[in-house]
Amino acid sequence: MTVIGFHASHEQIAPAELLDAVVLAEQAGFTAAMCSDHFAPWSERQGQSGFAWSWLGAALQATSLPFGVVTAPGQRYHPAIVAQAIGTLASMFEGRFWAALGSGENANEHITGDAWPRKDIREARLAECVDVIRALLAGESVSHDGLVTVDRARLYTRPATPPPLIGAAVSEQTAHWCAAWADGLITVGTEPEQVARVLASYRDAGGRGPVHLQIHLSYAADVDTARQLAYDQWRSNVFAAPVSWDMADVAHFDEACKHVRPEDMDQAVLISAEPGEFVDRLGALADVGFDGLYLHHVGQTQREFLDVFGASVLPDLDVTRP
């Protein structure tokens, strides 16, 4: 049984409008939600970058949905501040919040002025942050000297039960590495064979807990409009790592995607005008073994997507509550 969640994209939609969208998503039948946490969008065409942690408090209050966020402690955020943010939301909304931790992208993290580290260093830094965050959420007083420094930090506002800290991974290699520390996994993709390999890598390494999949999709009344919408909003996101992690500026992404064609979007986004096709393809992804699918309609206007999926897609996916 798979939970079907709504993904809220802060880099595309202004916070007030995004809050309206997640309320509509719950009314449409989505039973969970998650959001991105960016300082910059992927493209000037997207044009937003609301602060996820402020918005999450409003979204949790405005709905009854459980929520997750994908965030990157270590450079833009000190891990003690991430722990405080997690602890506050989890104490206010017991049992309804989880955080997925990743090593970040240069486009968001370079703002501190610190050098962007190699991937192995970013992963080592993330591992230190996970230990710090876990210890703080457990009520310990923490001092740490390493790739991050913590001096006598202690959280005074904490939930009765620490929320899950989930690993964020795109590749099989990162999923394998996450298994050593994560309470679950979230990955992204549209092809069952590819995401099955990531999931297997996590489980084969001993990975525990729930596993989630974020899916980029584009719906419109005709397929050409749906493809053009994906091309307009999401063509900056077709690049594989390390390009997507290492480019530092919105202008770099916009320049790099000048040679992307509309037909290239089919490799990164589920594109269709037929609700039944979405039912079939999402069902195939659920069958891989994911506990939750989080649907990201890549358009900046969400209402048509929510109306159609609420009426003609979610009922055929046997939606369950967490």
C-alpha cells in the first residue's frame, strides 16, 4: 500500500500560492506532502526561492498532512540550527514531520563564501552533521570539532520522539552509503528499472525504514502543451550529476540548457494528457516497493493538475494514509 504525496516546489511558486496549493492537494485526496529547500531556483524562468522552514510551520498548521523536507546541513545551515528547526516542528506537530538530509548543491550552498567541497568531503561532512543532529534531538549537550564545529549546543525544545532522518540519494552509490546512517531513503526518478536499482542498493547495504520516491510530471489537456510546460519550467533539471551539483549560478543552468530540446524532457519528466497513463506509470513505480510516491507537477499553476488527479488518478491508485 503506497502513500501518494504532493511535492511543493519552492523554487517555482511563491510561498502564499504554494500554501494554497498544498491545502487544495489535501482536499483532492493527497495524504502526505513534502517540499524542497532552496536558496535559488534552477532557472530565471522559475523565479522563486521561499524559505522552506518558515513555510513548513504554516503548511503543517493549515493541513493535517504529514510533511517532509529535503535539506542540506553543513554549509548554508549549521547542523545545530537544522536540529533546532527539526525539533521545533516535530514538537509542535508530533508524528507528522520528517527530514531528508543530503549533501547539497553548489547553487544553494556557495552563498556562504566557503569553497564547494569534493563529493567525498561533502559526504563526510554530512555524516558529522547527522551525528550532531541526532545527539541534539536526543537531548545531549554537543561539542564537536571536525568538518563542522559545534560548541556546547543543547536543544531545550524537542519532540517526545525524534523524527526520522532520511537519506536523500540519486545514485546507487549514494543510496548504498546512506544505508549506514539513515532511517529511510528518498530518491527521484521516472523509470522503474532505474529507481529499483537505487532501492536495491540501499536495501542490500542494510538500509532500513520507509523508502520514498519523488516523481517529476507534467499534465495538461493535450500532450504538446504538457511537454512545452515541462520544457519551459524543468529543462534546467535534465543534467546528471556532477553537473547538477557543481554549477554555482542560475545563469549557468540557463546557459547550459540552451541546447536541450522539448523532446528531451521525456527522459526526466512523466508527460501525458491522459489520466489513465499516469495511473499505469505511477502504479508501476509503486510496484517497485516504495512506501510513498511524491508527485511534483512541474508547472507553476497547480489547480488543474490537482483537480484532474483528485478526480481521475488518485482514486485508481488505491491511496492510503501513512
